[in-house]
Amino acid sequence: MSTSVKHKILFVCLGNICRSPAAEGVMRHIASREGLRGVEIDSAGTYGGHAGDLPDPRMRHAASKRGYNLTHRARRITEEDFDRFDMIIVMDDMNYENVHCLAPSREAARRIFRFMEFCRRHPDRTYVPDPYYEGHEGFELVLDLLEDGCEGIAEQILRKA
Ligand code: 4NP
């Protein structure tokens, strides 16, 4: 089975310091564990106020306890990202609306997906909640959802390979 097909995935949230850089870290880990070659993974935010920052220390701490080292520097999504990535995966409905407004064409807009579409173990949830104003359990919930959905993404890639 060939795993050399190119998959370019951009995870998007609001600030690019909590959910999407964690999704990037979880997806990198699973891609490496599953031997998925040729997968490119990045993340961005719809808001640029944290550009250049490392992920939030609370998210880095929660992620490191599960073995994920988050080193991404925050950046704002741009229209050019629609040329660079073939899946743009958003965390919630507000992200979806904002990314959709940025899409340069209808064809480009078809590359936007909601993260929860890929989850198998959380059928009651429709979005990945923003943990920024939450306690540590909010960060743990985000990581639970991200692990579920990133496994779903990996399965989809393996099915297509
Ligand atoms: P994220 O969380 O979208 O998961 O990175 C947030 C980070 C920062 C802010 C909001 C949400 N903020 O308002 O600065």
C-alpha cells in the first residue's frame, strides 16, 4: 500500500494558540505513528492578535502530558492558504464563517471542513469548544476531541492511499 499521496492539511481556530496548534501537534504525532508519508500539516488563526506567539502555556502543558510537543508560532490565515492546502479544517462555526468569507472561489470553499466531522467517539458534539476562558478540564476536553478527530483523518488518508 502506498502512503506517498500528498495531503496538505491546515487546522484553523480563532487565535491559533490553543485548539489549532494542538490539532497540528496531535496530527503530526498520529501521522508519524501510522507511517503516513507525504502529509503536510500546519495551523493558523482567523484573528492575528497572537501572531508570532507560541501556543498558550496551559495548552502546551496539557499537550506535553500526553506526549505532544507544541512549537508552532501563531499566524493569521491568508487567501494564499487556499492554494497551499487541500483540506482546511476549522474548529467551530465562527471559524467556518470567517474562513468561508476568505475563500477565493466556490471550488476553494469546498476544501473547508468542520473538525468534528472526523470524530468517531463524540457523536453529541458539533464543534471543538474554545478553551481560552476555561479551566484545565477545557483543555483536556479539546485534546480528547483532537485525538478522536485526528485518528479519523488518518484513517481517511489511509483509506485513500
Ligand atoms: P484558540 O483560542 O482559538 O483555540 O487559539 C483562543 C485564543 C485566544 C483568544 C481566543 C481564543 N483571544 O481572544 O485572544
